[in-house]
Amino acid sequence: MFLAFDDTDSTKGMCTTFLATEMIRAIDGLDLIGLPRLVRLNPAVPWKTRGNGALCIRFGKGKGRRTLAGRIGRKSIFSFDRGEEPEDSNDLFSIGAELLSNWSRVEEEASPGLVMSKVKPSPAIYWQAVRRVIEREMVENELDRIGARSIGLCGGRGIIGATAAMSWVPHDRTYEVLAYRKRGRWGSQRKITKEDVKLLDERFPSTFNNYDHDSDAVAIAPHSPCPILFGIRGDKVEDLPMAMASIRSEAKDRWLLYLTNQGTDDHVISVAGGLDPGSTYRMSGNIVRTPRTLPGGHVLFQLSANGSIVDCAAYEPSKGFRGKVRALQEGDKVQVIGELREQPRTLNLEKFELLELVDLKEKVANPRCPECDKSMQSLGSEAGFRCRKCGRKEDRSKAEFASVVRKIEPGWYEPPVCTRRHLSKPLKRMVARHRC
Ligand SMILES: [Zn+2]
């Protein structure tokens, strides 16, 4: 039986993953089948809370191999490879609904929803919700079709995300271990040893997005007053408990492993065609206007792709990444991935690949007069040259040119860790996949 929920948190606190740990704690008679799933949805939709992540947990009577998936208080939580359906799911639903109501921050714009089903919704729901905007009606129809039970509070917008999380069929996947704080420390400064976080990439190469070397900042801990102490993401689930243990920190109240779609680029639409704001696209083309820096430090260039001109932007918080964008020139061929914003209409760069550099020439010397062998005089940047002695004129093209030494090489470039999307595939994962 799948139990999914979403939209319980606000910017002022809580976290839907914490509710997942509370559900597992409260649902005593049943086991976890597989790992709980933390599913991130379209980061470009305007009504998201912090991370736009929904949760789905499968409960049943565990069978087969079991592995340690977490610890809540003194209790070890195991995940089973497979399981049998519970005989009675009424308790499951009523416990879920009660916890949803107890923990959701409905007084602070949360709009929680809970869905329970034996049958998974169509994966089409997931793809729509991770890439575009999904209509409530499409979700309700699908829930009717599969005979799911659902409950929503304060509008129940969370039913949409919950259904999407349940419908996720991973083709690419990563894992995250989340460690939670003691209740009394929620809202206070987190105590995490920075040096240990810095070493994560080296000690556990399968982990990613740990430390932001550009801004010298810990990237595994949130800045909000939520119950999370830190979360470590990686490609190998078996490395994560050890990676977690390598971080010296304040006492952990509980921890849990999740299967996620983080770092997969599932939100990116590759197909050519119309571009609607509120989605993330991948497109290739030529730069038709050299990058320029706007007041406020944002860097903007124009790309000609799929028969239209798109303004691409690297915003100020992306710091050093903007230097790479500035090194691009009119005529360069690039592939970009970014979210299309409505106002101003720009593609907000998540990463780019420089495919081909234009051979950029610069004038290094004026031509010499073929008659007098004297250096000719320039008549202005658009006009040609004239000999001071005999008055002979020559074209602009007769000057001596040399290729400009470029400050960037072909390849992928991404913004620093702290400014990346949850869903954005880090280059570290792309390289690993190329090697396979
Ligand atoms: Zn001359």
C-alpha cells in the first residue's frame, strides 16, 4: 500500500520529510517496502514552498532481504525488498490523516494532501508534474480510476504532489540520507563541523553537492528553521550512513534514507517546439549577442535556437559561474539548460555546454602601403586605411589579424553548489555516467 503526502511545510518551518519519519514511527504494525521516496517536482511553478518535494512510502508485511534504512529514537528502521499488502488499510489511512493534520503548517500557507492507493497512478502524472504545470482535474480523474483514497486540508493542493510522487517510476535515481535535529533545537543555529563536510567529496566520492568551494559554505544543511540537521546526497545508498557518521555535529534525533529524483535533470524538456514559461528547457544554438553585465551583476546573452531568439541569464547569486558566461562570444555554439521565466522573459541558466568556439580575430597591426612600405593610417573603426605619404587607400580587411586567445574551453559549466536546483544533474554525475 502506497501512502503519499505533500505541501505540509511553510517557509517558517516543518518539512514534509519529517512527517515521513513520524508516519513510519506511528505505523507500527507494518514494514517499509523499499525506501521512502522523496520526489522533487517542477521547480519553476510559482506556488512551490521551499523545495517542492513530495513523499511516498510503501507499507506492507515485509518479505525477503531487509536492510537498515534509518533510526528513529532508539528504534532501527528496516526496509524490505518486497512485501505483502496489509489486510486492513483503514488504520493506515486514519493514522496518516491524523498526522497530516497535526503537523501541517496550515496557518502559514500550507495546503496539505494525503493519498493512499494499492495501485500506482500513471507515470504520465509524474512527468507532467516535474516538467510542467499539472491540473487538479487530471489528478482527481486518475485517483478515481485507480480507486485511491485521498484527503486534503486548506485546499488540499498537496494531493497533486502526493499523486505525482506515487506515480514516479525511476529511470535515473539518487539517494539522500537526512539527519534530523532534537526538537528543542529547532530554529537555533546548527552545529556541524565544516571541516568534515569539506572532506566528504574525497572520503565518499559517490556523494555530491556537499560543499560550496566558491562561497566557502556548507551545502548539506538548510538555512531554514526546519527539523533537518543535514542531508547528504549520493549515487550509492550503502555509502550514505557512513558519510553521515563522518560528520561531527550536534546530537541527531533520527535519520532516514530516501530514494530520490534529485540530481537527475528529470525536469528538463528536450523536445523542440513552443516554449512556455514555467518549465526548464534544453536547447542548442549560436550566440547572437555577446554576453553583457547588467546593473546588479546579472549577465545576459542572446541565443538563436529552434528558430527563435532567447535571452539567457546568469543571475548574480551564481557568482563565479558568471565569469564563464562572460567568456562566451557572439558566434559560439552552445547547449544551454535553464528555466524560462515569464517576466522578464529570460532563460535562467542551470548549466551550459560550450560546443564550438567561434574563431575570433582581432586587428594586431595596420597594413603597410605597398608603394611606400609605411604603416597606413586608420580612418576609423568601420572605414579603411590611408597612406600618409602617397594617399593610397586600402580596405579594412588588409589589416593584420590574429586569432584571439579565448579564456574558455569547450565543455560543460555549472553554477556553484549552493545555487543549484535539487533536480539539476551535477556535472559530477554526468562525468560518472560518461565513463560507464
Ligand atoms: Zn604610400
